[in-house]
Amino acid sequence: MSWDPVYRLVKQIPRGRVTTYGALAKALRLRGGARTAGRAMAATPPGKGIPWHRVVGEGGKLLIPEPYASLQRKMLQSEGIPILEFRVDLKTHLWSLGSSRKPSVKQKASRARSTKRRR
DNA sequence: CATCTGACGACCG
DNA sequence: GCGGTCGCCAGAT
């Protein structure tokens, strides 16, 4: 598949270092941009020795959903990379005084498809 | 073959 | 800072 170059690069990330999807995409000139790099990781076949956990979002943010997220944190920490993460889950627990936002349980249904593409 | 789906990120209000 | 939109395109159905 066309992910080969991506995997090859990711495999070269030295222990204790990380990179971002955007950087990856840029380095490889992926036409789809960071997103394509992301898909490449999502399609990463396990057991191939590909250190997918060393690829994070721009700014060092961990974007992947569970159950990978916790695994990734664990692996990175075991490599000596501290994860700074304090902050409560404001998104779901913040009570906006008075009015403002409502904490409804609405799913974020990932990024809503653009207006034309609704289902 | 047609559609839907996103491990993103830049931009805008 | 936060939520929504847009571009982009390889797989899965």
C-alpha cells in the first residue's frame, strides 16, 4: 500500500523522540496532508515493530481515541517521555455559570461532514 | 462503481 | 480558548 514510506519513516524515529502527523505528511509530501499520515497510522498493522505511539498530534497532543491512548501514554512514558496532562474533563463537567453552554451528552459524531455531505 | 469514514490541521467567528 | 468548516484521499462496505 501507499503507506510503506510512512511506516519506513516512523520506524526510524529513535527511542525517546516523537514526531507529529503534520511533520510526517510534510516530510513525505503526502497529498492528503496530516490526515493522510493519520490514516496511515490507523492502518498500522500491529506486530510489525512500527512505533506508532511515537507519532502525536501537532503540539504534542495525543489525539487518538481509547483504547490506544492509554497504551500510547504508557509506552511513551516507559521510553522516558513524560506526559503532561492535568486538566479535568472540562468538556463534559464544566458548569458554565448562569447560562452559556449546556453539558448535554451529545456525541461529537466526529467532525460533522460538511454541509453538503450530511447523512 | 458509489458512498461513507475518518490516529489532522489550518482557519474562522 | 472553543466549536464548526474545509481540504484531502486510501480502505471498507
